[in-house]
Amino acid sequence: MMLRQVAVTMVLLLAVCSCKKETIVPSPPAAVLTSVSVQESRVVLPQGGSARIHFSVEAPDFSFSLTEGVVLFTLSPGTPTEVRLSDVRPEAEQGTYSALLSDKGGDNEYNLELRLGIRPEAGKDAYVFSQAFVVKGENAGTHGVVLNTGLPVMYLDTDQAASIVSKEDYVPAVFSIRSEDPLERLGETVCSVRGRGNTTWEWPKKPYLIKLDKKESLLGMPKHKRWVLLANFMDRTLMRNLVSMRVASMTGLDWTPRCRSIELVLNGKHVGNYLLIEQVRVDKNRVPVTEMTPEDNEGEALTGGYLLELDFHYDNEVQWKDPHGHGYQAGFEASIPFGVKYPDPDDLTPSQLSYIQGFISMAAGALYGAGFADPEKGYAAYLDVDSFIDYWLVFEVMGNHELGNPGSVFFHKDRGGKLKAGPCWDFDWGILSYKTSPHAQTGLINLKSIWYDRLFEDPSFREKARSRFRELLPLLQTIPAYMEETREQLRPSATLNFKMWNPVLDASMNGGQIVNGDEAMSFDDAVDRLIAIFEERLSVIANTL
């Protein structure tokens, strides 16, 4: 589809079709029209649909022809033949009117900057103009940017084209989504946006957090207000997170973030391939634990639900360190950093914090106690063992050493339940790469991570992990075919993305070392390497677990 735009000096008179007798609004002879004001600044027209605009005149008693005196003027090259103006009518308040703008139902995309003009005198071509306003087709590219990589396109526009420079302060914005699938298209939607991430926020291609005014379903994913745009700057394959979430979804973990690759157009500029992914939040459609209130301070209500993050950045508002286990890799302190993600810090009560800290301490105490393997009094009384096995397997299969930092590691606990591992999050750093984990070529990489150093001392736990891996193996063996399919879907997008961004630059933020080891490769060579390492991981785990 070709984008059609509109012209600076060209005038398009959009005739008003009406079978009714022409109506003249009476006005005193002395009334002089000096200004016209349109209420709407942006109008989005669905294909074949319509929307009403509202306008007012400064001289309420001024008379003009409703069928011949109102026209649209264009402000950039082209003619807006896709839009029709009709049904101009007075409103209840004197001096106010409305008009119907309709999409003619064609295939052309358009993004038009228009002005409304009113003819002060019949038979003369002198007009009084309104301020400019934008009319665009529902599927049109913002600011004339049209992308045809096959991926959905998000057009994100901040208020006054303000830059997004903070991870704390939101910027008001609107966005829309264009997709080849009509069911995935989304008209202009109000939101706010800020930066996110730790190291990734310092890199040239920025990740973002989007907060909607109300819950919406994006690209078929369940409704929610909070969404993340991951930049995947250092990932030459653009699929490490996609593949990891696919693997996690094959397990029995309570919830795995759904995600889709998209193109992002920010304030009229294409900024590359991004991953639109569900943010980790407590919700019926996300982390499924009981939602708490500040009144839940005793009895069964006090036991959940909670969402915890283990992260070496130690930047959660509510956090502490537990001395049990191997929280960090060699060379770092051993205590594990826990942070409360839910309840939110503003809602978390002292009783709730005391409870979850105490529960973690008791679970760790049982795990590192003398009878730790006792199925009734040991760690199994506190931990959901199946979830801890599935969670570990995802990290191990993907070669993710972040379990041992730990970084972006999550646990959750429902009311009256045991502590569960998950969800998985942030699988782009060192995934399926011998660069960060060279020992992955010959063995397991997370046997000593956090509490797993102790769990794997229990022969029963290790046997359960071995059995679960064999059970999942037929599903895991389908992943290379998924990678090949994803390669074909992403190739046009990758071509554009890497013309803008050079992943090798991640070395400047990583002590002079590139992260994944494939940053200087071509897209196809990097995908080939990813597939080969994945297949090797399955073989190594099968032989060493």
C-alpha cells in the first residue's frame, strides 16, 4: 500500500452530499468571521469507517452555508482522496458545529495534516482557517514511515516528541499497532513510557516500559496495562528471548511471559526490531498468586501471595540478604539478595514483610539443615520441587549463567502454598554462548547456583531432574526447527535493524569484551551458531545430568 499525503497550497474541496434543502444559519449583517477552532488534534479513521470532528467560530452569529462553505485544506504534497467530509451540522451551543469525516474504504495508507476552512463570503475563494489537525488511516504509518518486514509495527509518539531519558519519570504518549492480521491492529491508544533495564539502559538502543491508561490486549496477548519493549541490542540473532520463553512455556512453570517481535517507530523514526513482552506482574493473566491488601496481616491471609526477585544489582525498594546458599558466582559474596516485587512497596505492611522474610529464612534453614532431604521436614516442606526443577532446566538448557549471579531470578508464593520458582525473564545476556560460559561445552553450569548447590546434594532431587529432562527432551528437540522458522520471519527485520545498530558496541559497556560472542557475525551465521550450541547443550545435559 502506498502512503498518500497532502499538499501545502493545494486545496481539496470535499463536497457535502445531502439531499436535504440547504440550510443557512441566520446572522446579523455586522458579524465578521475572524477564527475557526477545531476541537480534535488527531483523528484516526478505521477502514471504511468515520469519526466526527467538532469546531467553533469566534463570531457565533456569523452565517455560512453548511453545504458549500466548509472545506478541508491540505498541508503537504498529495491529495486526501481517501477522506470525505459530510454532514456538517450545528450543535446545541451557539457558534459550535460538527462534521463527519469518513474513510472511503480504499487500500491506500494516509497520514494527513489538515486545516478546516470556512468561506466568509459566498462565491469567493477566501477562507478563514482553523489550526492544523491530523487525520490518519487506522493502518497508516505515523509520520510517513511505512515498514513491510512482515512484523507488526508499533508507532509510539511521545507528547511534543519528548525524549525518553529517565527510568523513573514517565513521558505521556500515544501508540498504535499496524499488523497484516486485522485482528492484531490497534488504533491510537493513550499510554505513558519510561526507560528500563540496568546495563541495557546504558547502551545505544534503549529498552522501554509502557504503561497504558487501561488494560488492553496487544497482538493477541491477554489484557494488561504494563508492557515491556526489549531492545535486544547485543543479540545478533534477535531471538534469544523468543527461544528461551518458548522453552520455558514447554515446562510446568505457572506462567511464562508471552512475547512478539515487532518494529518500533518512535516519534516518527524507525528504531529497529524490538520484543514486545508481558512485564512480570501479579495478575490473573500473569503471575497467578492471590492478590493481597494491606489488611491481610494475620492467619491464612498473611501467607500470600508474594512475588520475589533475586538480583545482584540489589536495586529493589524492599530488599534484604539471606546468608544461606551460593548467591553469587566465584569471587562475589555468598549471601543471596531478595527483593519484594509484590505486594508493591507502598502497600506492603511490616507484618507481611516480616512473614515473607521469615518464610525464606525457614526454607533456607531447612534446606541447609541436617535432615534437609526429609520429604516432610526438609526443604520439600517449603519448596515446590517440581517448579524448582523446571526452572533450573530452562536456565541449563539455554546456558544462562544468570541463575548463579543471581540476576532477574524470580520466586513466588501463593496463599497457603509453598515457594515456587519462576517466572523466567531476561534471557539475552550470554544465552547459548560459550563466550560467557565456556564450561557449558562439556558440563552443567548451574549446579552451584543459589540453593541448587544444596538441592543437588539430594540424590532424589537429581534423579527427578534427570527424569524430567528426559520427559521434556522430545519437546526440546523441536526448538531447532522453531529457530529456523523464526530466522525466516526475522530476516527482513534483522537487515534493517543492523543497519542502525552494531552489537559489537556492547563491548564498550562490558569491560572491552563482547557479551555473546556472535556480535560481529552475520545474522545467518549467528543463528547457525545458536542452533548448533542448543543442540550441543541437549547432548551435554543428557550425558552429564
